[in-house]
Amino acid sequence: MRYSQHVSKKNEPRGTHQQVKSRADQVENNAGGFVFKVTKWEQLDRFLILGSESGTFYTGEHKLTVDNAKNVIACIKEDGVRVVNQIVAISTAGRAAKNDPAIFALALVVEHGSVAARSAAYAAITRVCRIGTHLFHFLQAVQDLKTGWSRGLRSGVAKFYTGRTVEALSTQLVKYRQRDGWTHADAIRLSHPKPKTLAQSATIAWALGKESDITKDPGLLRAYEEISKLGASDVKRAVYLIENYDLPREAVPTPLLNSVEVWEALLKYMPITAMIRNLGKMTSMNMLAGRNSNVQHIMAQLGSVDVIRDCRVHPMALLQALKVYQQGRGDKGSLSWTPNQDIVTALDNAFYLAFQTVEPTGKNIMLAIDCSGSMFSSSVAGMNIDAATASGAMALVTEAVEKESIVSFFTDGPYDSVWKASHGFGLVIKNLQINAFMRVDEVLCVMQNASRSMGGTNCAVPMLHATKNKLPVDTFVIYTDNETWAGKIKPHEALEEYRQSSGRPAKLVVVATTATPFTIADPTDSGMLDVVGFDTSAPAVISDFSR
């Protein structure tokens, strides 16, 4: 027996196993690995942008929501006005895939905030709750939290009605009639708005079901009343009312929605968000054949950065629309269609336009996507898109502008014997066949193939791979849920090892894909940064940090 082999420094581990706590500031994640905890304010951003809908692989929706609510309340207790400002900033910029977390957080400020914080929240209601659906979600949240109707709350809700033109108010009343058991009549009775004009007074009275002189209305309410009484055969009159009074789809009786003429009339003024939701329906009706005028109109809308930004179309909403449209059938129901490839391309281009402009850095960037089982089991904001696949699409935004970048996926197994023999350690890291010339729908297929290699989570793999193969990397960008546990060395230790062996001051950007409080980034290292995944500003932030 050679006793020296057991005490030789050559056999000492290079770092600490991820399931062992090595520093006082480390916490245990949901998978049993020890990582770091983000600040309460970083956690707030994660919740506002990612939400907690559907939970994660390790944490159910209820627990994840409760944990995040407690964190929001802690932020409110520390600085409620700052919370309101952050809610407004994220909501109005359209940085989140869904507005629901912002609405819920605003209701929490109303319940738990100081006088100044509540005052700021009341003033922010119309900025965060921009449409009737948002307002009804907010009112239900307020009711669930048992918040009473104070004077400030009544005033804030009342401005939803008195702060609009009569035209805009009429659209709200017709398009968003009820949600969560609430109607505009309910909100008006509780908030007691004081109309500023006779026309506004008549419109509010109409919402309450009272006799009113809506001849002062520009015509939308009268047009809605008329179209509501039409039958399936009254297509010509319906088209006239839609085109002349800009009636939304929600105002049209169901029997008339089987008419191509009606849909063509609706499409002329249809908001881009509604247009995206109805692409399958319109295609199934043979409205979008070849490159006819309808298709050209849709392509123009999807190709306008101003339209996308003004309407706050989130890239994940476009990704989901692309995924559903390309597959030729809805996720629910029996509706099917043959996709128009011009529209597929337009959706692909729109996905990039929805992100903030990214400037190239000229740096060597490794974009590494965690393809462990938990990443394919967690969805983005409750959508039918898993976190790994969405990360692949998001990485393409950086890949499209960076000449010296490479996209790879990693996991802790399973792996084949050839891969193990050639790389020397039983970990999987493979370059994804993703390049700047690919469409997003092609990336979705690549990520689906990557799902076959999913295994445990070891976020040290990208740095270990770069060290072993002497790769020149300036910035590692890791898309992960931070539930790492499987490695014999912690990710921040692996980065330090790479820095020492390569002589490069490499940076690490951790792109969080779920609203948990964990991160693999060492908070004491200025060369590491946490960003929130699927935030429209994330690629630009990554670029700035790398530069």
C-alpha cells in the first residue's frame, strides 16, 4: 500500500463540493446545494419580472408565491415608495412577460405601506392598471388582502374613469367588460368618480346601466348596442359599424366571428397584442394566404419597433405566439391551420425588436444554458415555454450581435462514453448548433433536442470546460435556475480557478430564470453580476457589463 497517495496535495479537491457549506454567507437552495442569496431588492425584481405562476421544479406555486409576497412586504417595510417606483418602472416599460406580479405587489403596498407609500401606490394605479382587466385584477387583490376602501384608494380608482377621454373610456367599457367577478359598474359604485364633462357623465352613467344621453358619446357605445343585436346574417352592417366606430373583437357577437369580412374589418384597427393572439384563427379562415394585403398589414405591424414598444409587446409573448403558430394548432381546442411562412419570419424578427438595442462588445463570450431536468420542468410566467428553451431563444439575442460568442448547453449527465473519454470528466457541455443566421423557431427545435441530455445541475461546468480546454473567455453568461448541487467544486470557485489558470479577468453573468432567492454569483466579487432572465433589458445589461 502506498500511504502517501492518501495525503498528497495532488489529491486535494480544488474546491468545495456544492452540497457542502464553505462560507458563512452561503445558503442551501431547494436542491440541496449551497449557493448565495440575492438581496431582497434583487428578489423583488425577479418576482416583478418572472412572477411565481406554475412554481418551479422544486417549489410549488403556493410556496413560491408566499415566499415572494413576504419578500415584497419586507421591501415595503424598508422603503415602500421605492417599491412603488420599481413596480411602475418595470410595468410601464413592459419589461415583464405579464403585468400580474406588478398588480399584486401594488396591492401589497396598499395593505402594508406607510402613509407615503400608500399615497404613491394610489397615484400609480392608472399607470400600472392601464386597462380594465388590470384594474379588476387589482381590485380582487385588494379584496383578497382585506384592504378597506380608503379615500385615497377611491380617488386612485376613480381616476381610471375620469382621467381618460370619452373615446378611450368608451373603449374600456366595451372591450373589458368583466373579469375576476368584477365589472366597471362595481368599480364605479365603490370609487364614486366625479365626471369632468357632460359626455363623461353620460358614459359613466351608461356603465352603471342608468338612463343616459349617450348621443354625446362619439358613437362607440351606440355602435356596441346595435351590433350586440345583430345576427350571423347581418355581416354588411357589422362591417360598417366596426370600420366606422373602431369596435374591438370583444364587442362582436360570436355568430358574426365566423365571417371573413368581419375579421378583415377588425384587423384594420386591431391592436398588435390581439392580432398576435388571433393569427391562428385568421389563418384557419384562409385570410392569410400568400402575401395578400392582410399578410402585408400584419408584417408591417410586427416589423415596427415603435408599435412593439408602444404596445409593450414582450419578447416571451412573441416567442409563445411563434411556437403556437408554427406548430399549426392551438395548445387547447381543435383549431388548426397551415402556417404562413412570411408571418413566421415576421414573428421571428419581432422577437428581436422587443428587446432593447444591444451593442456588440467585441469580447469572447460563452453563453451557457443550464439544460438540467429542472430547467425543462419550469415554465416562464406560466406560459407553455420551459425555462431552458426560452433561455436558448434569449441567448440568440446576444449571439446575433457578438462575433466572438459561442452558445452551449451543460448538465451533469447522462453522458456517453466517447464524450467522457475525450473530455476527461463525466459532465456534459456541448456547443448548441445556434448561430446568428437562425430563426427563433429553429432554435426551439435545437433546444428540444438538447432536452434529451438533461440531468443534474452543475453550474461549474462552463468554467471547468474552459479551463481544461484553454478557451479564451472574457465573460461567462449562465442561464440557470440556480438550483445547482451536483458538482465537486462550486461555480464561483471554478471561475476563480479559470482566472488563475488563464490569466484572464473573466466575468460571470448569472441570468436567473425563476423567482427564487438564490444565485451562484459571489456577492463580494465585482466581476460577477445577477440579472433577471427574460427581462427586455437583460441582453443590453449583459453587453454593458461585459464591455
